[in-house]
Amino acid sequence: MRATRSKLQSIASSIRPRLSDNQPTPYSWINDAIPGSSSGKLAGKTIAIKENISYHASPTSCSSALLRDYNPPYTATCVQSLLAEGAHIIGQTKMDEFGMGSQTTHLPPHYTPVHNPASPRPSEPPRSAGGSSGGSAAAVAEGSCWAALGTDTGGSVRLPASYCGVVGLKPSYGMISRRGVVAYADSLDCVGVLGRDVQTVEDVFDVVSKPDKGDMTCISSSHRTNASRILEEHLPKKGIEGLRIGLPKEITQRTAPSLLNYLKKEGAIIQEISLPSIRRALPAYYVLASAEASSNLARFGGGWYGSKNDQASEGTTESGLEKRKRIRTEGFGKEVKKRLLAGTWALSADEFNNTYLKALQLRHLLRKEYQSLFRIPHPLFLNEEKNNSNEGLDIILHPTSIRTAPRLQCYDANSQNGIKEYDQDLLTVPASLAGLPSISVPYEKGSDGWPLGISLTSQWGMEGLIFKLGKVIEDWSRNR
Amino acid sequence: MIILSRWGLSRPFIGSGSFPQRLLHPGLRFYATKQNAIQDESEWETVIGLEIHAQLKTGRKLFSAASTSYGETPNTNVNLHDAAFPGTLPVLDLHAVRLSLITALALGSRINSRSTFDRKHYFYHDIPASYQITQHYNPLAREGKLQIIQGDNNSQRTFDVGIHQLQIEQDTAKSQTVGDNTLVDLNRAGTGLMEIVTEPDMRTSEEAGAFVRKLQGLLKRLGSGDGDMEKGNLRVDVNVSVHRHGTPFGTRCEIKNINSVRFLQAAIESERRRHIAHYLTSPGAPLKQETRGLNELTLETFSLRSKEEATDYRYMPDQNLPAIVIDSAYLEKLREELPEMPWQVVDRLTALYDVQKRDVETLIGLDEYHFEGVRYYEDVVGGDKKIAKKAMNWIVHEILGQIGKGKTSIKWSSTLIPSTTMKEMINLIEQGKITGTNGKQIIKHLIFNDSSISLNQVLNELSIELNDNISNKLDISEICQQAIKNQSKSVNDYKKGNEKVLMRLVGEVMKLSKGRADAKQVKEILVDLLKDGNGTTNNQNRSLG
């Protein structure tokens, strides 16, 4: 395993991040500053950040024409944590506009596309890196950075990780501060970590996972202490012996039997489980995410920051309302507009009870269902009784994606995609709705030679458990 | 100063030039403008409910660390969150929550064990995020009340005003139209507000005014707000409907952003006249439900927008803010620590010491936040009921009277005349060792000179000698009798019923005593002496002065 990692790292150092006006690249901005000598846990490490994470030295345009000229006057807490441990922010990566999309194809017109670097053959037509953190996943996969930060609202870190053959973590909701991360849907948004192996992801996670007084949803140290104690109690003493793994029967994509056999051989107990409400929870996700987006993105166009268009009306007779309409009409892309309209509708007085509130209820049902499956207590709700301590689960396991990365050009035109995307969402959205930690680890190649990832989801705060199983799967996958 | 409505106007209404024409039938002006012209006024009842926005006196904004000082250069007290920069998050000021809680408790409200924040959406330049963080679904508190006593602001009855709810929310930016431009100042944006919604329990403009004044006193006493309407730190929206007694409530109109009690009462009166005029002249047509403003020059209301134009605010829970969960033990502690309210101190002191309500209110007015005036009075009285009324007179009428005279810039404070000196002086007067006239001299001396000196020093400086109690009375009795002898004509006039001549006798006593006699006391002794027909009196058993 060590040998494999150092080999990958040597590849990494040979590729430099690049910007281009006509060639595909994962980057929207490159840090021209030469890193000085640094100390700390991440000294000398190069890390790319998704374009919706504020860094005072870079623009943070969320791959939107609307924020094209926006330069944040402050730095996100998670980036500050990286810098404090000696990391070098090497650049910012492209994304689906404001995080809305799963192919990193919803880009402003002046952007070149992002190509998936995990191609088995140079002759292959370009494929999507997944989204919305496709730039971050591609940057890690091509080796131009050591690790990258992404954001995951409904799968935006895990899906590109699966497509690009890298490790992608969506932590438990509230583990990493969102201060400075441009909001898509506050109740779902998580800063995620992408790296070429589980250990890299874990190292970065350890640095950015900390309390922040600037984000009231970021978990306090006392709750973190509880979570660590519970994790200690539930980590298998030896390897993965006694680890209880569940395979949800609602997910039709099968995990390779060879992997399951290996895990059993290592002492894990594998059983089929049921999460009946995940199908009903899916529409809930779209309602909640769109509704929150319509609220969060309402600030754009008011003239306080952003594109030069904001100032274009000075000296004209354009009213504030007309200006707002113009900026939003010109600035937002098609997908963003679609979701904003849907979200605005869901929050309208006539629809609220039947749409938004229903969605909240379904989300609550799903959370309860997860809690009834886990034998590990929820560190934030320790008073709740756990009565299935013997039969309950530690980890839920299933493939991250329904397929390998799709080809870039044909995706948008395919009318069947709506349904396919729905199946895809079933794999990543439930953990987001429940706020649970979930990691995608590359584990095999599809029949077309492109990578596929496996997802591991555990109780809130149990990142340590999924790292542990993730490393076992990583070893298995490399030694095949 | 212009304060824009923050209630989701879809377009600005300030600076548009002229106010809308009131579409009144010419013959109606009579009704609309002359209140007493409405025939049989008593047949109509006005129903009034208030929505009050009171800024929380925390010194910082509700969700950011920016300061909230008043009158600063525009856009200097602004944090990135106040300007809704991407990625910024709200951090709730718990001090604001505490102040809101004690306000709700003082209003006798039921505190929700779990309250949450919601977003109220609208596009307007005074709200950079395009939503206001407020408490729509689960407000901090509900079901309170505030009692209005007959006589408060000329209220004709004693009754309770129900408090529907109290919620915490953000204030908006201030905007101003200068020429063709609308200028926005974010200094106020994000300041914490309490929105206090009453039940429609008031029936006259005086009652509504009484409620606002009482609430101002409550906020100041708690330190949760300064109640300053002039600065816009407290703003009132009023809902008014008018109906005939015994019939269902009429159509409700709301008048927004009123910034003085006078304007509030004027708005209600204007609205009442308008509604009655409508019902009299168009009995068949319903009154249009509207949001209205008050023209502060004509003191009449004008239409801002009708109900059909109302915005859908798309209320949604704010997921960046955790629910406020109030521990019952903490709530109990806050309840126990509530200070005595202005009306409570009035009740207590008038019952305990038989003093005038108006005088207690004067003491409260000296310091509405910490009740320094009340405390000073109670220090002087020191629980001694015998001197309680006298002490009130000396403080409210003599000390404050002296300060109020002429053009003194002296402000009252509890150290102006130390309470111990004051108490000592009142006791000397009570014992008859010095006269009331001496008391006035002493107070004047202490106000305009060093007040830290002892009473003995003051007596020295003013060459006032202490009189032995009994001889003093005998002396004065003798002098009075001497005066009666000297002024026999006046005595005769007095006995014939001309009581005014008594002052001539008093003057004679003062002359004989070289001003050392107490005029009031002299008057009483003279009355007694003259009543008894020059006989001796039994002064010893009579209270003096």
C-alpha cells in the first residue's frame, strides 16, 4: 500500500495546474503566489478549493457569470484552517453553477469544459468528471494537487469522486464550518474533501473539522468529544472484525460479490437491510434544496457586490427592480433559473404546506429510519433509546453511482436522463438528507475501464469508522 | 430623517412627490375634516391594535458584531453579514435574546419553550439579503398583557391590552431619496428588534397612546430598549377599524411607521373619521382594506397599497440558526430578577405612604432606567412613614423646583443633595429645630454650592441657629399674641370674615421674629389663637408645620 501511495504522489508532482482559454482544465483560478516555507500538519501540501469557497486572494464566482467579478473580502474558516497548518492553496476549481448539477457542465460561456482525467485510453472521447465538485475531483485525479475541498449538497463530492476514481468524503452535517462557503441549501450543504486515498482525505478532514463560532450550525467541542468517545467504543478492536454492514435492498445496483466475500472473510457481518422511505425522500430533497436555493440566491442582483453589470445602470433611469431583473436574467444560467423557480413556487403561500412542509416531514421520516437501523447512538441525541444494540448496523454500503462517467456531449441531449438522474440521486441524496457521513472509495473499474466508487455511510460523527472500512476496501482494490 | 417601510413594498413610495389625492366626495369634507360634525358620535366604536417595533439596546447587531450606535457616518457600522456577502452566516447575539425574554416576562407573556427563526422574503434595496430574519412560525413569546389604568394618557377606563406575540427580528437599512438616487445606509441593517403585536383591545386614540407610553416606560426600566420614537428606535404600526356598537367589526386598515405618540393619535383620529364618513355616505359599499401612511403635515392618512397588492413573503425556516430553547430554571431566574415596573412602584408608594401618583411619576421620570429618583426618595424616607409625604414635597417641589427655576443647567442626581443630608434636614424641620423657610435656604445653598458638606456646616454658613423645640413654640405663640395686640384692626376685620388680613398678621409676626418664624406654622397658630378668642392654646399636642 505504501508503495502505491508514493508512486501516485510522484505522478502528482509532475503535473502542474493550468488555466486555459481554449483547453479543458479543472481550474478557474491559479494561485500565482510562490509558496514559502511552511510548517504544520499540511506543510508543503498543495490543495485546490472549489470555486464557491471564499479565499481573499482569489475570485469566488461559483462558476456563475453573475459573480464573475466578485472578489471576497474574507477567507472561509475551512481555508483558514488549511493555511494555518501550512497548506498552499494552489487554485480554485470549476463547478456546476452555484453547485446545481452533477456533471460540471453548467458553466458560464467563457469557461472551457472540465474533462474527466481517469480515461483508460487516450483515444476515448471526453467524459464528465461528475458534479458539482467536478473541478476538484478532476484536479485530484490528474495529480495537479495533493487534495481538494469540494462541497456536497446531495452528492456533489461523492459522485465526481466515483467518476474520477478518487476518494470523496461528505462529512456529518456540521463537522466543517460553512462560514465563507457560498450557500446553495444551508440545511444540506457540507464542505467535503477529495484526495487520492483515504489517508489523505482523513488528514485534511482532521485539519478542517473543528468548531467555529462564526457558524452556529458547526458542532461544538463538547459534542465532538461525545462523538469521539462513542467512536472509540464502536471501532472494532481488530481490523473490521464484528463490524456490521448493511446493504439496502431498495438500491438495485449490486456490489461486487468478491468484495463482500473479502469483507466477510475479514470478520465483517453483512446483512440486507431496508430503508423504505428513501424513494419518497427523493422528491423531498428537490423541494428542500430548491426552496433554500431560491432564498439564498435572492441576494444576487441587489448591487452590493458582484459583476460589473451591477454598476452598468449608473446614470441611467433604470430602477432598482429593473436592474435586479436584468442582472439575474443575464447572470444566472438555465439550470439555476429552473431550480430558483421551483424553489420559489414551493415556498409560495398556496404551496408551502403541501410542498415544503411535506418535504420536511419526509426528511424527518428518513432520519428516523436511519436511526432505527444503527446500533451506534447519535452523539447529538444521546437521550434517545437504542434498543437494537446487537442487531443494529455500523455502516451502510452500496455503489456510489449507477454507472461510470457519462460522455460529455451526449448527456444533455438524452431525454431519458431525467429518470436516470433520479436513480443516481437515490444513491447519494439519502445521506445528505439525514446529515450522515458518507465516503466514496474507488473500488473497481466498470466494463468500459472507467472507475467506480463504493459508498460507506455511518452514524452521525462516525467518520473514523468509514475511514477504517474505506482503507480496507482500498487495500483490497489495489491488491486485486 | 426618512424611515422606509420594511414590510415588503414592491416599489418605493418615498420621494414620489405628491401624496395621492384623497378621493373624497366634496360634500364629505365636512365629515372628514370636522370631527364634531359627525352626528351621534357615540354610536360608533373604534377598534385599535398595535404592532410595535422596538430596537433592542444591546449595542451590537442581532446577527453580527457590528456596532449599532446612532448618527454615525453612513455605511460605517457594517459587517459583511449585514451587507449579505456570499458565504456569511448569522451568529445570534444571546444578550438580545435575554433582553427580549425579560421584556416578554414583564408583559406577562408565555415564553415558547422552543422558538425558531424564519426568513421573510422580498426584493427591496433596504434588505441586502432579500430576506429579513424574523420569527414567523414559532415566536419567542405569546399571550401577554399590559394593564392601562384609568387616567393614563387620559384613558377613560382601566383595562388590559392583550399581547398577541413578541418576536425577535432584524431591522432593515435606512434609505433616502436624493434627487434621482436612492441612497442606502446599512448602519441600521441587522439591528435587533422586538416586534410586539397587541390584540385589538384599544378603543380610543388615548388608549393607544397610553399603551405606547406605558410600553416605553417598561422598555426603559428593563433596559431592553430606549423607546425613542424620534430616532426611530421605536416605531408603531396601527390597525384601525370602526363599527356601530353591537355590529361586527368593520374593515381593518393599517397605518405604518408612525414615529410619535402624537402622530399615532392623529392617525387613529384621521382614520376613524374617514371610516365613519365612508359608512355614512356609502352604506352599501365595503371599505377597502388598505395599508396607509400618515401625512405628518396634514395629520391625515393616505393610501399606500391595497390588500390585493400584498406580497407573498414565502416564509421559510432559517436553517442557519438553531432553535432557541429556554431552560425553565433560567426563565425562573429571569422572572425573579425582574425589576419593579413603573406602575408597580406607583401602586406601592401611593399605598404605603399616601403620596400623590403624579409625584411618584415625577420621581420615575428622573431616571426611567434605574429608578435613581425613586431610590433617592426611599433613602430619604428610610421607611419612616411620618416624614414620607414631607420628603416627597421637599424633593419633588423644592429640589426639582429650584433646579427648574430660571436657566440653571443643573440636572438632578442623587448626589446633588445627599439623601442623608436631606433626611437630617427634614427631621430638624419636623422637630421644629429649624423652620421650613430655613429648609428652602438650605436646599438652595446645597444645590448651588458644594453639596458634600455636612448639614451642620450648612447651618453655620447660613447662620441658622437651632431652636429648642418647646421654647420655639412658646416664643412663637408669644410673638403671635404680641402681633394680635399690635394689629387689633386686622383682628377685627378677620373676625368679621375677612380672612385675607391674616397675612397682615403673619407679616407682623415675621417682622417681630426677624424672619426666623415659619410662616406656615405662624399662620396655623394665629388661626388657633383667633378661633379661641385670644385664649391660650395647647400647642404641644398639635403637629407643627
